[in-house]
Amino acid sequence: MRIIISVRGKFFSSLLLIFGILFIQQIPAQFNTHSEFNRTTALTKSFTSDTINYNTSLIGRCARGPAYTVCTSGNLAFFGNGGYMEIIDISTPANPVNLSTFVTPSVVKGLTVNGNTLYVADGAGGLRIIDVTDPATPTEIGYFELSIQARAVFIEGIYAYLADEYDGLRIINISDPAAPVETGRFDTDGDAIDVALTGNYAFVADMWAGLKILDVSDPSNPTPAGFFQTGEGAYGVKIIGSYAYVSDGGYGLRILDITDPVSPVETGVFDSPGGAWNIALNGNYAYLADDWEGLRIVDISNPSTPTETGSINPGGTARSVAVNGSYAYLCTGWEGLRIIDVTVPSAPTEANYILTGDWSRGVAVDGNYAYIAGGSAGLSIIDITNPANNFLQETGNLRTGGYSRKVAVSGDYAYLADDMNGLRIINISDPANPSETGVKYTNGQVMDVCVNGNFAYLADGWDGLYIIDVTDPSNPLEIGIYDTPGSADAVVVKDTLAFIADAWEGLRIINISDPGNPVEIGYLNTDGSAEDVTVSGDFAYVADDYNGLRIILIETPALPVEAGYINMPSAIGVAVDSCYAYVSGWSDGLRIINILDPFNPFEAGYYNTGGITLATAVKDNSAYVADGEDGMYVIRNDLITTVKNEGPGQVPYDFKLFQNFPNPFNPVTTIRWNISEGSYTTIKVYDLLGSEVATLIDEYRSAGRYEIKFDARHLSSGVYFYRIQAGAFTAVRKMIFIK
């Protein structure tokens, strides 16, 4: 372990180092332990998971996210907005009118409408069946759950053919929409993300595994019939007559003659400039959603020589397209739904657009608002006055042109870590109209920001720690920089120390008492990739992507030592409130860890969002979770059920053991504790060797606040530990007796 010590304080620091080593070696083993319109909610919120949700409840959502899919029927368009399914009236395409929003359990990935029924491929939420007879009040009438990701759905007769990303083709009998039943399935080996049907054959776009053709004449027993190997990957497929049109990423549009489905033959190719994701066919034209190159309109009147007729790039990443009359409806991720007039295919023009969200990557909570760092969607301000609401509304939004990763709030300003667009300082005094006040560019990639007093501390993935004077928010000034050896992903500040989660270089502890000359004083290798960090009391809590939650004792900052840990599949975000750590971990959901005893943490609650949990903030016993493409979840910690203690005589809010005072002491000190429910309580004192030297309490106590005097005059000077056990609650603290 490397220790950096200033020469001026070398003697004192050396004493601390010696004492620290002695202390670490002698810790007793027992302690190592949008406008208003109708809204409807899905009937069921549940996911198949290796871990069942427990001690948690979903109470609210703001499900805005990227626009991935669209379909049309008559004067209606249906499109995804993250976890929301939006219905708009397109009688006048240049003036679309919102009719309703329906919240789904996961992320809307595929849509198909058949008569008055809408079928939603809802990612981890499976197949949702929605009655849209009255588009102002859509109603879920049935669902079929999946273990992985529903990406697309095709309806033929009484069957829904579902592309299930990792499990292939699922054939669902929907003759009774209220009780859909799986009839057959076929594992396609690749990643099934689109499906089309003609006759007795299903054509599955199977990503890297190409186009799979299955005989579904017997829906209970689909069998392989034919195959076509694409170049980059089969992302989408549409069929007209005897031709299949396949979007093949960087290889563009592939046209196959499927007269004999067993032996498809390539007839023509159009090499698009972007990455072909999805296709819509109308008359003699194919409309290609071409990723960052927007919409390409291809003349396919002669399938052997497809030729581009026109194009338009409205921004974003084109993922899906539908054509209705003279208009194309293009989903472009964070740039939302773009409505394109294609009356003249050689000169398409944008008629209107509806913005959606992007990936929610970071979240901060302050007062009645949650602030979301929403990737390319910038800063989103959400009203959480009543968080128990599946339609939490966006109050204001500011798009920076960058890619916002994290956000911190201080006073009237939000500080946005905007990747290669630096630090953006946003005036949020009027949440409905946020405005940019200042900007500070770095030489790298701003991943996180923490504000303390007049300084903003930036974690820069290339350059480490930047210290910015924000006394004048309109003119932020760089004061200091410390180049960490890894990739600085997160920063938190306590007093005169900055703690950096430095990816593969672990936890770095930087002395910032002189902001112009930050100096590293200690570090600890977490053995994986340190992605986030927060500090509470004498402990730093590090989310390590490969090694779970690491709890680091930082009482001696020059010599941090791991006190406890809990392994989990992934950990990339952590927040601490009271006696719980809230850990977000990619597709692993939200885990609530009891840290009453940091030496012995254990999992106490779990919620699987079915999405990608990236960051968490905590307020009033609820976690506000940035869930990637699925917006923000509000998840209540059901372990906390008591009312906050507002004054003497009321029941305490939670169990807690306080630090003794004074400390160090001679010879008497006071120990205080709270218990929130009646419990048999013991408080015992131990020496460094773990031997019990005193029992202070050993009896049943009712819920309340307590304190006791401890007189140590009969003991030798030294370090002692006092430990409480009250029911299932345990905690340990250290005290120093000096005669």
C-alpha cells in the first residue's frame, strides 16, 4: 500500500501510521464480522428473477426514455417512450395530438396493432395485450411474462409470434387475450430481435446469427427450414410477396428471394451509410431506419437494383420506422418520434416531432424535485411532491448537446457532469425553465461531480480530479487538478478529503485542504473496478463492478482498510442513508444492504426493475433509481416503517448506537443509543484482544432513547470497543481511554 505524506507533517503522520497498523492488526475477530392527458397503468408489475423482490415496494415511476418503436393504424400512432406507450392522433400529422399514455412494466421495444388490440413487446415485461378500442383509455387485458427480453411481436390468426432476445421464437396462443398461453418455442441460438411471417414460415432476425427461417405449420413444434447469413447482423425483417427485406446493420439492406424459404437467395443489396436497424415497406419504397444516418428512402421497384431516392437526418439514432399515407414516423432514441413528410420521396421534410427521454444515468434529489442526468436528453427535472405516482411529471428540461452522466444540486444550481462537454452549471431557481449559467471544459471526460461550499469537484475519466471554484457560477475557474492513475468515475468530498472511485485503481483519497495543490494521501485496491463511492461516518462505501460493495474504514485516511464487504453480481452505484446502503448494479436491480455493523453487512431487501440500474439517491426511506432506458423508479424501503422522532418522548426513528462523548475520555464517558421497538438489550465493552471488560446493560428495554455513563478508572489506558445488541440490531464503536 502506498502512502504519500507531506514533509511538514511527517512526524505526526508517522505516529498515525504506526498506531493505525497496530490498531488494524488488533481488531478482535468478532468485530470483523408532458401536457395533461389520460394515463393508464399496467395491471401487473413483476419480473422473473433469480431473486424475489422482498422488503421493498414500487411506489412511483417517471418512465420517460428513448423512442425505440412505432406502429400506426388509421389515424393513430403508437410509440414507445421508455416505459411509456404513447398514443397520438395523427389525423393532421403536422399537428399530432396526445390521447393517452400507458405505463408498462419495462421498456417498450416492439409494437403491433391488430384491430382494437395493441400487442407490446415490453422487454423484461414480456408481452402485454392492450385494448385500445378507446385510445384515450387503453386497458391491459392480458400479459405473458418472459425471463429475458421481448423485442418484437407479429400477429397471425390466434397466435402471437414473439422475438425473445435470448430465448428465440416464442409462439403464444392469444385466442383468449386475458389468458395467453405458450404453444411452442424454438431457441434460435442468436439474439432474436425481430420476426415476420408468411404462409407457414416465420422469419427471425437473429442478430449475429443471421436470418433464421422456421417452419411453423405446427405451432407447437417449430422446426428449422432455412437460413441466410448476414454480414453484421440481422436487426429487422419485413416481407412482401416473395421477397424478404433484411436490415443488416453496417451492411445495409439485403433483399432475399424467398420463393423457396428453405433456400433463400440474395437478389439485391443497398449499402446504407449508417447502420440499418429496421425497415418499413410502402409501395415501391423501402424506408430504412439507418441509425445515426437517419431515414433513407430506397426505391425497390426492381429488387435486384435497390437505389436510394432520398434521405433526411433529424438527429438521434434511427431505430424504427412506420409509414402511414404520405408520412413516415421515425423513432430516433433520445430525439424522440420524428414525423417526416414523404409525399416527394426524393425530398422528405420534417413536419413535426415529439421529444422523449434518453437513458437515465444519474439522479439527485433536493426538496420536491428529482434531477435526472439523462444522457443525450440532458437535465430533466421531475416533480416528486407526491412520489407515489406512476406518472411523475417532468417540470423542466435542458438539453446541453453533450451526454450527461451525473448531477449534483446546491442552492439554485444543478451541476451536470456532461462527459466530453465538461461541467454545465444550470440555474434551477425556476424548475420549469432551467437555464445554463456557466460551463467549464476539462481536457477529458467528466463522469461525476460533487459540490462542497464554493468548489465543484469533478471526476474526469482521463485526468482524475479537477477542483473548480464556482463562487461565480457564470465564471467557473479551475483551481487544481490531481491526475489519478486509473479512470476517475466518481467523487465524494468530506471535510478536507476527496474520495475517488478510480476504476481498476480502486479508492484514492486526496487531501484538498489546499485546493490549488491536491495531494494523494492514501489508497486501497478494491481488486475489481471501483465505479462509485460515498462516505458516511468513518466509512467509505465503494461500489465495485466485479466485487460488490466494499466497506472501507477511513478513520486514518492515510491507511484505509477494508472493514467489511458483500459480494453481488454487479455494483456500479451506491447511496447510504441511515443504516442502509442502496446498491445499483446494471441488470441486477437494487439491493438494500444493512450496514448497522459495517464489519458485517448483509442484504436486507431487493427490487428487480427488469432494467439497468445505474445510480440511486435516497429521500424519506425511498430510493430514486436511475434505471437506464426505463427512466426513474421510486422504490420504498419497507424495512423502515416507524415515524420520525420529532421530539422528546416520541419513539425513535430507528435503532442507533451513537459515538461516546467525550472521546478520548478520562475517566468517564457517556454512551447513548436509540431503539425503535422493545428489545432485550445488551451493551458490553471489550478490549483490543476481544476480552469482555464490562457489561453496561443486560435487560429488556422499551422503545426509546437511552444513555449510560461508563467509568473506566479501573482499566488501563488504551483502545476499547463497545457493542450493542438489541433484538436483531447490532453495532460496534471504538473509544479511547487516556488516564
